[in-house]
Amino acid sequence: MKPKVSVIVVHYKVIQELFACLESLKKSNAKTSLEVIVVDNDEVKTIGKELKKKFPWVSYIKGEGNIGFGAGNNLGAT
């Protein structure tokens, strides 16, 4: 079944806040189906392995460096 809501989170050098956000989404008990997409805008890709380990239900997209917030959201939406 295709999710009804897509949540796109653009990550840039705030790993603790990102993981807190994902924990909050996990505990939210949403009444609709969600997909969560994290776009990594950081120049140095350091979160991929830990993200997949802690949150295997999250889709991870490596950006091409800091492409900006708007472009990061557009990347996640494609």
C-alpha cells in the first residue's frame, strides 16, 4: 500500500536533532500511513550506517553536498 503522507527531513550537521525527530515520528502512532525520507545535505556523509541501524524504516538519500533546504526537499520528493 502506498503511504498517504510523506515526511521529508533535510539533514545538515544536526544528528541529535534528526534522531530525536525520527524517534518522535516513530512514537507518534500516526493514524495514517507514513513514509519518512531523510536527505543528507552534509558535505561529509556520516549518518548513513547509523541511520539505517536505528531507523531501518526510513529512506535515506545522499545529497551532493549542501544543496540548500529547498533543493534538498525537492530531491526527497523525487
